[in-house]
Amino acid sequence: MSFALGLTGSIGMGKSTTAGMFAELGCDVWDADAAVHRLYSVGGAAVAPLGDAFPPAIVDGAVSRDALKRIIAETPESLKKIEQIVHPLVAQDRAGFRKSSRADIQVFDIPLLFETGGENRVDAVAVVSNSEEMQESRVMERGTMTRAQFLQIKKNQMPDADKRARADYVIITDTIDHARQQVQNIVEDIKTRGGYA
């Protein structure tokens, strides 16, 4: 039986880079954002049901995130309906990964893990963290959003201190080498206590 490790962290904390480090050590990684991308792409499982419920959301045979954002902005109650369609499909994708993966450790990269009660579906949780200053400068360096947009996203996420308090492991991503060492320590710890060694 594989060990399921939830990996989460607020925007700009270095979660994607950290997930890659787990993959380098032989863990299988399931990425929630990538799953949604697959579901929204042409031929994806979310295209038909979302198209039935919200025809303007489909552009060139795929779900348009921008169109969904506009729909939610115009009718906020539509978010619930969208979630009712998408969440079970994401769960199905995750279950398929769990079944097909042969790795000793499966890592579930889920941005809103705590916010959605996802910690109940994994054996342990690792939170990626850093200083607020570094978090903001990383996000601003990407050049993909304004500071106001960043602050809005941050406001919708559970505070970093709360996530760290609820985590089994905390990975500080101040440098690549430090983060990599912590990831190695976590993998070794799981393998030792779980008898996967």
C-alpha cells in the first residue's frame, strides 16, 4: 500500500518546485491544477457537463477559465454549480492516479488542501512555506498579476501560520538546496516509519 502525502502551500511559496523534488526522488506526483487542466481541455470530461450548464464557458471545444471567471463574476451563485460538476471529476482523476501508481510514496499537490478538507484523504501533510516578503516578491517577479490580485488570492487562502500549525512536515523554501534536503528527510522519514525502505 502506498503512502499518500498531501503537499500544499500558499501562492508563491515554491510548491511546484518542491513537488518536482519529490518526483526526482521517485515519488509519483498528482497535481490538482494539472488535473483540472486535463478536464477543461478539448475532449476533457468537464467540457460536456459545463457546456450544458453554462454554454458561454466553452470556447473552441474547451472550457475557458476566463469565461468561467466572467460567469462567476456576473452570477456568484454559479460557482456552487460549477464546483458540483468539477469536484467529482477531479476526485475521479485522483482516484485513477492512486490506483495506477506503483510508487511507495504518492504526493498529492493540492493548493487548497486544508480549505477543502483534503487532509482527511491523505496519510500526512507537508506544507511549503517562506517569509511573506519572499512570497510576494516571487509572485510579483512572475509578472502575471497585479499586487491587488495577489493580495486577493492570498486573502482567500488559509493563513500560512495556520497551515504550518496543522502540517506534519514543513518545508522552508528559502534556498533550493535547503528545500531539497528537507524533501529528502521527509522521504526517508516516511520510508523508515512506514516500512517502505
